[in-house]
Amino acid sequence: MSGTANQVDVLIVGAGPVGLTLANILGQQGVVTRVVDERDSLIDYPRGVGLDDEALRTFQSIGLVERILPHTVPNQILRFFDGNRRLLAEMAPPDARFGWPKRNGFVQPMVDAELLRGLERFDCVEVSWDARMESLTETADGVTVELAGAPAVTARYVVGCDGGRSATRSLMGVSFEGTTSPTRWLVIDLATDPLGHPNSEVGADPARPYASISIAHGIRRFEFMIHATETDEQVEEPEFIERMLAPFVPHPDRVDVIRHRVYTHHSRIAGAFRRGRTFLAGDAAHLMPVWQGQGYNSGIRDATNLGWKLAAVVTGQADDALLDTYDAERRKHARAMIDLSTLVGRVISPTNARVASLRDGVIRAASVVPTLKRYILEMRFKPMPRYEQGAIAHVGPRSKTSPTGTLFIQPRVDTRDAQNLLLDDVIGSGFTVLSWNNDPRKLLGDLAFARWKALGATFVAVRPLTQLHWTGQDDPDVVIVGDCTGALKAWFDAHAESVLFLRPDRCIAGACIAQLASELSASLFEVLCLNKGGNETHDSHERDRAVLHVAQPAAESSGTVTGAP
């Protein structure tokens, strides 16, 4: 589509963080996009308070991370206490394998504002406020959306990023399966943090479980469980709020309350993330308790996964079937995050003193075992994305140790022109063919190399830092990267595979040993069905970008590549 006032490639319903992130991803690829929201502006009060490393990596990929970092508190330590304020456990993950700290406090309204301002870079993206979606009608080649307060819009695809009460999900006729906890919680956000320290804690106190979380710019969040005997009217009274804060704040009557509200925890997932030309992302697709801070981050993962696929299909570079892999890849991980968050909530929230005492004993016993202590401290229990089906391919029989379908690391590296760069900033935002200690052209052969080059892929030869400036195997089309930290060598030491094909979202689409690189490449072109050409309404630069998608899998045999089912 060329894009007119009321005709776009992608219509995004909801200008929250997920919709705005998706719009930035599409804007980078020249996709004509409209974002509509029934509100008149961004929500201006804190909601989510924790960013993870994957979300920051996505913000890096859309060129906004430097604007967002000033609104974060990196390396946030979270401590869990029992009812006597004795330490039960601590989460302080030390590594930054994806380039960023695993735990970061943040002020959501300020980060959302940066995502919105980021859209000003793209002439192809527009945001419409006071535009409530009233209906959507799908045809063979698009979706017509009726809006209250604005003209109807016709889009090739619609993405509902409109929250837990999603109108998009309702209009799609998709179920929202799961449970809602009967327990209510009071959240209080304070300006001019009365404690002032960077500490964040969760109190597993059977008398009243609570949380106290430090975020950026002098804001602190408190959350308190509300007992069944306490009415909503009581909770609204200033005296109640003061009583909740009194054990933590010397002068609870002198605090600066930004807002307070009552909420409940939900553990729900949509029956389908896609129906025809309409998709769900973020809270519209899944809701989870707050205890792992993964609601916001799971939504950003949705946008990251769906964004490059929508761009590829809209520009004619991949078949519509690629979009089916969104549900296949995101559902299992979203479900795992819901289950983990629900479990942690159950561990934190018992109000029976005997049950809480038993829990405390189990946790303390576990902390005596070094491996279990590290498991908690380093957040190794957090489920990481690992796609077993979707837009991936395997060499020969599948191996449980294969890195295919996982996110590749992002250490700092050196090039011949610059030092201490994050890897993604070197390889760019498209596909990448990356090899350790080998020349990708020699591994692929000239014909396959030329085909990947025509797709806009980046070729990277990773070397020990000692070999960075050796020119004996220079190739003008290959970026030479020096492993200045040793992290890349350590990764390849731990895996048999030495050649990787990376997707735009930095997921490993395929991996093999060096001698099988040409076979894997050939099978990727065959099994993943690359479209030739592109949408003539987009410029030639966009048409030259092509994206892999999964076709029907070939029969598995040693030395061949099989697509995911």
C-alpha cells in the first residue's frame, strides 16, 4: 500500500508501550502504520516498574535506548524478607549476556514518552488520539476498522495492543483463559522518595504481604495486600494509606502521593494470538501477576517477535504464513512467565502464619546450598525464550544442546574502526551470517554468499582480539570483529556449532559446524521459502530486504535441514 489518510499497512490499536514499540519497529522498515488510542494522551502515572535486559536490547535496536536509560535504575537488587524483616532471599543477577543488566527499575510514563517521541522520526507512522475502535471487518485483502471520533481506517493487518480489557480481542471473538485472584492489592506511588535509598524489597509477611520498590527520579512504589474484611471505601481514606506506610516511613502524613489504586492479579492468556489479519500483543494477549515484573517485558517481546515478521510480509519479502509463527513462538514463553509469576505470588502471599513459617524454613534451607543460592541470586529460574517450532531450522536430528531457537548473546566487541561496541550495533538490524575464526564467504561459497548479500544480510567473522588487525583474509563484504572480552570465544567453546544465521530479532534461525554451512544455507533458502522481489509500493532499499519464513518441513535426515513443524 502507498498509504493514504485512511489506508495503511498496519493499524495498531493502543498507544501503550507495546503498541509504540511495535510502531517504532515498523517505522524503521518504512511500513505505513497508524496507531490509534481511545485516550487523549499517554497515561502519566507509573504502572510497570521493572525493565529487563531483553526489553533494553529491543530499545537499543530501535535506536532509543540512550533516551530511555536516564529514566532507569540499572542492576536493581530485590530482597525478600520474612514477617520479622529477616532476609529470606536476594536477586542480584550479575551477568549482562544480552548487553544490558537483567533488572532495571524505571519510570514507565517517561519511557513511554520516549517511545512516542521516537515515532517523530518516521513520516510513515501516525498516532491518532481520541479514536476508539468500535468494529472491525475483515475482507480478503484487508481489515476495515470503524473508529469513534475519527474516519474509518483500512489496513492490511491490525494489531490489538489495547490492554487486558482489549476491545480487539473481544471483536476477534477470542477467549481469555485463566484465573483472577480474589485478593486485592493497594498500590501507592510516592514522589520525593521518603526513604531515598536504592533498595527494593518484597515482604512475605503473613500479617500483610507488601512490596517497596525504588524507581528512578525519586519515586518509590509501595504495594500492600488488602484483607477481605477491608472495604474499598476504607482503602480510599487517607488514614488507611498512612496506616499502611507507618511501619516504613517515619512521617506517613508528610508523603507526596502521586496516585493510589486498588487492583487484582490476573493469570490469563488469549485462546489465539492471531485470527486472520488481526493479532494480539501485550496485555491483550496475556496477563500475569506482578511478582516477576514480566508483564511489561513480555509485551515488548511480543512486539519484537511480531514486528520484523509484519514488516517482511507487508513489503512482499515473505509469505503471510510467516505470521503464523508469532503464536507458535510466543505462546509457550508467555505461558511460562504467567506460571512463574503466579507461583512466586503464591509463595509470597500466604497469610497463615504456620504455612509462612514452613515456607521460610524451606527457603533458608535452600539458601545453604550454594547451587540453589546462585539459582535464586542469578535469576536462573527465569524462563528464557527457546523456540522449538516457528521460523527456525535444524541441521539433522534435533539436539537438546542446539542453540537454534535461542537468543544470541550480545557482548562488547572491537572492530578495526572502533572499540567497545555492543555487538548488535555492529551487525545492524537485518539478518546476519556469523562465524567464529572463519571467512563466511569461503564457508558459504560465492553463489550462496551472493544470495545472502542480495537479501541485505551482514556477514561477520569473529576472531580473537590478537587477530583483529591481521589482513591476510580480508573481504570487503565481511565485518571483522575482535572478541575483546572473551565472551564470544566462551560461547563457541560451549557449543559445537560455529556458524550462525541470526534473525532480525537476534534469535538463532539456524546453526551448524563450519563444514555444513553451505548445506545449511541451501536448505534455509529451500525450506524457509524466500520470496523474490517485493511490494512495489515500497522503495528499492526496502524491497531488497528479505526475510525467511517457514514452509512445510522436509524429511529429517543427517546432513539436511528440517523446518520446525
